[in-house]
Amino acid sequence: MSDNIMVRERPDVGSYEDIVAAAVRTTGMSDFGGTAHEEGLRVLTEDLSSPEAGLTPRGSYFQRSEVKSALVGVLLTQAQFAAHPEHRAVPIERPIFLMGLPRTGTTALHRYLHADPSAQGLEMWLTQYPQPRPPRDTWESDPIFNAMQQAFSAHHVESPEFMGIHYMDATTVEECWRLLRQTGKSNSYESLANVPRYTEWLAGQDWTDAYARHKQNLQLVGLNDADKRWVLKNPSHMTALDALMTVYPDALIVYTHRDPVVCIASSCSLSAETTLGHSTTYVGDVIGRTQLDLWARAYHAFHDARPKYDQSQFVDVAFKDLVSDPLGTVRGVYERFALDWTPEAEQAVTEIDRESRSGSAKPSHKYDLADYGLTETDVRKAFDR
């Protein structure tokens, strides 16, 4: 590790009120637009302070910053909603949602589908700081964008293994869980810490308000690109398909498949790498048990809900097909949904595929179920339908 990379630490996470006050100080704003975020983030904060979470000083800093980031997101978004009331009239028609277990190819497929010039996605910096998407040629002069790019550059140096697992920078299209957490609902937190009370709370929630705010964010970010189709992805959409379809009744669902044994091993490895040194309890077997439970529940929730809806709004993509024939797989999604497969789309997808097979974006990753106290039999039993 480079000597000039500061390891940030705190003795504790602090109280929920303390983190709210910090978010207000940081932004100079105080309008949260309601209280929808409060219950979940309060439960989460209390859980993070518990012995079960077992946070180290480094983990306390990281987890506090995650809660604060959610609150800052609410404040900044609320200010943008007020500044651009016209966003409410922006139509969102037939948005594409990618979902599936982690490590099933959703990231690659997301980037292929987003490459089409007629598509739009959520760039990393706009998931953190939602606003009407500025013209691309102005981003480098934006101080917030530059600060995020610098942070990712430092992360590349500090955690090269993480970048091999999941490459990203501020321009990359990313998952939309940062929008969902504006109502305190995100199973991303369950992938970063041992938070049993938050897990229990979240399992009992109706996510419709989270998706309503998600949609409002898309209307805001896409204000200048209202003619472009949204392409979004997040494994947690599996958890709340009913809420998603309530808010987006014409949504197009791309569901990715891969052997769950591989998915769970890889997901555990990603959680372990992301939280290295953060906790004395969220390690090894605890990561294995919590991640298997999280993703088995999401998987069964999705398969229980799916039959209620028009199956012409769903397409299934096998990981092996995506790897062996990405262009054909993407074209198959277009055909299934009767989308226009233009020469421009084909050229863009071909170019993204070429880039993905070389350089820093090429993934490489090693993992083993046994490191997390799991066996193949455990995983197959959990996913058996």
C-alpha cells in the first residue's frame, strides 16, 4: 500500500442523530422531503453499533460514511427536486431492469445494453449526486465529478484485487441501489456487515415507496435525455419485484442465470474483499451464512413473484451464452422486447465487447466456498425449488 493513502478510522459509528447532523453540516441543507428514510437507517445505525457487527475503527469509519452518504443523497436529491419541478412530467417508458444473482453477468450485460446510443443509465457519480445529467463534455470541469474520479484512482491503488473483481470509476454505469437507500431500503448493507436486526426489518418492508423515489430520481437525472430508454441493474431488484412492477408496470426484466454455487462463492469473496479489516465478526463463516441467506431469499422472492406478470416482459439470459456470444445475446434481448437493433447499437456493443476483453476492465477473480464455511450441498439445498 502506498504510504500517502490515509487509513481513515473512528472509535464508533455514532448515533443516528449524530450522522444526520453531519449530513446537514456537509451539505448546508436540512430538507429531507419527509421521514421515509428514517426508520431503516436508524435500525441500521443501531445494528452497526452492536457487538454482532463487531466493527473495527476502520469499519466504523466506513459504515458511518455509508449511512451518511445515504442521508447526503436524500438532501441533495430533495434540493434538485425543488430546483427542477419539471422533472415530474418526464415520462419513463419500458425501462429495462437487469437482475439475477451476483456474478451472473449483469455488469457486463448492463454495459452492453447501455452502449446503445439510444439508451441511458445511471453513471456512478450521478447515483451519488443525482441531478439533471450535464452534457458529457462538461463533466471534467465539475468539481464533484473530479473529486469522485480522484477517489476511485486512489481505490485502484489501495485495492487492486477489488478492481479485478468489479471495475468502476465515476463515469461507469452502476447499480441503482444508492437510489433505493434514500428510503433506507437496500440489501447492499447486508453485503457489507453482520446486521441481523436490519435484515429482519428489511424482510418485512414494502419497497413501493423506495421505487417511487427511484422513479423520481430517474425523471430528474434523465431530464435532458427524456427520449432515451433507461437501462438499470441491481441484484436486489429480485427482492422486490412486486414493488418494482407497481411503480414501473411496463418494465422489461432481463434475468440472468448461472450456477448458484459459483455465484455464492464469488459473492462471499466480493463481500470479504470489500470489508477487509472492517469487522471481527463479519468474516469467514458469518459472511458465508449471511450471503447464502440473503441471496437464497432474493432468488425465491423473485421466482414466487414472477408468474403474476406478463411473461413477454421477461427474458432469461444464461451466463455461458453471454460469455460465448455477447453480441448474439444482446441482439436476442432486443428481439424479445421488439426493440430497434440499429447499426449504431450493433457497432457500440461490438466496441464495448472489444474493450471488455482487454485492459483494466477485464475481470479476474479467485474464490472458494470452503473459505466461508459452505459446501456445494448447502448452496444447492438453499436454492432448490
